[in-house]
Amino acid sequence: MLLSVNSSAKTIDNMNDQLSKVANKAREKYKFSGLAISVYLPSRQRVDVYEGYVNNNFTKSVDQNTLFQVGSTTKTFTTVLILKLAAMNKLNLTVNGYQSILSGRK
């Protein structure tokens, strides 16, 4: 899931507060028991937010050691990697993939 957060946050604490609010809204809207968000900033700092619970019994809070299944995020992850490669001019999105494979053969 992609979340939109106001990028005008002046401090790490401000970014953390904004992410917490967005995370809680997403948890309520999509009925997640818990979630974790990490944002890597251009300054190479990382903001981590952990909200909610590991289970629906509300007995254990989500933290940095909580494991999540990533099967549902593989399409988003793959898309981000493809777009990053395209931005680095290492992948041409306008070439037919089949033609590209055949042109690499000798």
C-alpha cells in the first residue's frame, strides 16, 4: 500500500508524528491490526513508525522485531525496482521485452 505524507516536515519528530497519523487512519480504514512503516530520507536518516498490534487479540504491540508477510507487496516492490532502474537509465520501458531478449542472442 502506498501512503501519502506531507513532505514539508521540518524535523524527524514531525515526520514521525505525520506518519503515525497516516498509519492510524490506514489501520482504521483497512482494518489492519498493526503495521510498520520505514521512510528513508535524502539525508540518509530513517524514520520508523510502529502502530497497532501483532494479532487481533490486542496483546502484543508491533515493534522493530515484528515479522510481516510480504507476499501482498511483491507487485509494488517490483514496480518500484523497475522504475528505479528506468530512472538510472538501466532499463528501457519502451522496448518490447520479447524483442529485447531476442536481440541479446547471437
